Amino acid sequence: MTVKNRTNYRWFIAGLIFFITLINFIDRSAISFVIAPLKQEFGFNDTQFGMILSAFAVGYVFMTILGGWLVDRWGPRLVWPIAAIAWSLCVALLGIAAGFWGFIGLRFLLGVTEGPHFPAITRSISNWLSPEERATALGLGLVAIPLSAVMGAPITSYLVADFGWRTMFFIISSIGVVWAFIWYYCFTDRPEDCKFVSPAEKKLIATPSRMHAERKQATIDWRFLLTHPALLANNIAYFAFGYMLFFATLWLPGYFLTQHNLNLKSVGWYLTIPWLVGAVFLKFGGILSDYLYRKTGSGRLARSHLIWVSQLLAAIFFVLLSFTTTLGPSILFLSLALGFGLMPQPAFFSVNIDVAKEKAGTAQGLTSSCLSLGGIIGPILTGRLIDLTGNYQGAFLLLAAITGVAVIAVILFHHPDRERVRAY
């Protein structure tokens, strides 16, 4: 198909977004698969290793808002590949790190350099996809998050086993650099400026908002971004999402090891089940959200109701999980809880575009900072509850309660269709 009549290049861009998100999450979580060799070589205890892991979230929350502003100011074509090269360098440097503070510093810098990632996703989708396709495209990109948990363990384990943990960091760091050059060549901030986009596809992409936007010159209305009820409710709900995501990433292996007495190899296989279910639910959530939007034109129905219903179901299944002691039902309830918990993620991103389109990067930066706060607070509270009770029941119930608060906030205040004209 020639450039003249091709109408699917925007989905190639969405594919590039999926790929770098997959690499991004493998890069940030790779250190979790080398706990044993790092402890053996450097003598780290569990508290020290927990601080090393948490340093990422501290750096991440520091940069997400600024990263969003940079994306809105200079565009994802420039900012994103620079960030990808920078975080890849941090990953490579982990391969030569020595000592506790060396790892702390590099993990902090890794969080800083990955800060622009989600704002860049949001801004790119905002520029390249119409409102009827955004959640679907976001679902394609974001499904890389659970898939990275499925793929990351065998990839990093294989590299560590055959080449050692230092070489593993060197190898995985190279992929982000290659992507950066491909992205810079293939992507433009304005799809109408891209030589690979046909006139027919430009019509599919075009929206009234783009025709009237003064993108780089416009100032940020911080009061609007910080006080709009829909954005506030979106951020509260995304904090609960972040709490759940970091909980699942960091504590589920320990749950199966201690509560079900599985060996580490079995844990790795069992965990693929809930993460694969989460990937399916997340992708379906994006498709469903866009379907409802096309049919009704209502952001409240297509975004808000999808978010609170999904999070309510996730909370219910986490409660059921907390009272379950046998392996089969635990896998079932965990899979459904994680699946419904991940399902609304494309809708979260779509709301930032719907409500604050021309500053979608900054809006997503604010939202991602709430996820980072969940990543800082969640592991600490979970560990404390496990120390106090000796089991995971209290941790699951607290997770369900936080998710329930998010449900209430979305039901009461999440109305993305209101003041929509401000976004255009």
C-alpha cells in the first residue's frame, strides 16, 4: 500500500508506543529479578533493598509533572527519545554500580528520567488519534504493562543465568536507545507534517481542537488542571490504581511464597495467570470505552462509569481474596481483581485528553504523580500490616478500602463532559 492511500500509519505509531512501554517497565522492574545475587554480593538486607526499590518512585514523582510540561512545551518527538536514552543509560550504569548509595542514586535517577513517559504517551495519542479511537490506542500501549510482568521474568532470568546480572543490565539498556532513533525518524508532533501519513488518514486524524490550537504558545492554566472536579476525581482514582499496581508488582510473589508455601519457580508460573488476565481486561477496557463513546458521545458513560464499575468489582474481589486460603480460589479471585483493576487504565488517560486536550501531557503528569505516591505509600503500609498480622488479609482489605474511596470520588465528581469547551 502506497503512502498516497495508506490509512493505518497512526496504528504503527501506537505500536511503537506499545513497544517502548514494554521496554520501559522491563527496565524499571529488572532489578527485582536479581535480588538474590545483589544480596549475596553486597550484603544488602531486606530493608536496604526495599529502600533501593522505593528510590525509583521518589524520583518518578519528582519528574512526572515537569515531564508533562516538557512534553507539552517541546513535543514528544524530542522529549521522549531524550528520556529513553537517559533512562537506558541509568539502566546500563546499574551494571557497574557498587554499594548501597550507588544503587539508591541510580534508581532515583531512573525514576527521574522515566518521568516523561506517560505524559508523552498521552500527548502522542492526543495528537494522533481521534476521540473515538483514543482509548483503544491507549489500551494497545498500556497493555504492555501487565505483559511486561509476564515477559520480564523469563527474559531477565535467562540473561542473568547465562551472562550475569551486570551484563543483563547492559543488554536490556540498549533496546531503549534503538527505539529512540526509530521514534525520532518515524514520528512528528503534528501528523499533518509526517511524510508517511496519507491525505486520507489526515482527515481521519483531524479534530476541531487541533485546527484552533496554539499548542506551544499557550500558557498552562494550573488552576483549571488542579481544581477541575473531573481531573481531581481522576487523580484520586489513579492513586488507588497506582497503589494496586505497586502492591501487585512487589508483594504478590511474597504472598504466594508465604501464604501458599510455593517454591519460587512455581510462583513465577502461577503469576503469569493473573497478569495475562489483566492484559486482556485492560485491552478490552480501551475497546469498550471507545465503543461506548462512539455510540453515545458521553464521556460520563464511556469513561466515568467504566472506571467506577471496574474499580468496584476489583475491590469486591480483593475482599474475597482476603478471606481465601486455598490456591485455586486465590488464583481466580486475584485474576479477577487484577483484571478489573487494570481495565479502566485507558479511560484514565482518555479523560486527561478529553478534559485538557491541549495540555494533556501536563495533566497526565499530575495524574502519574498520584500513581507515584501510591507507589511510595503502598509498599510501606503493606509491609507494616504484614509485620503486625503475619498474613496478607489486612493488606488486601486496605487495598479494597482505598479502591472503594476512589469509586465514591468518581461517582460524585467525575463528569468529563462538563466545561469541555475549556479543553478546546
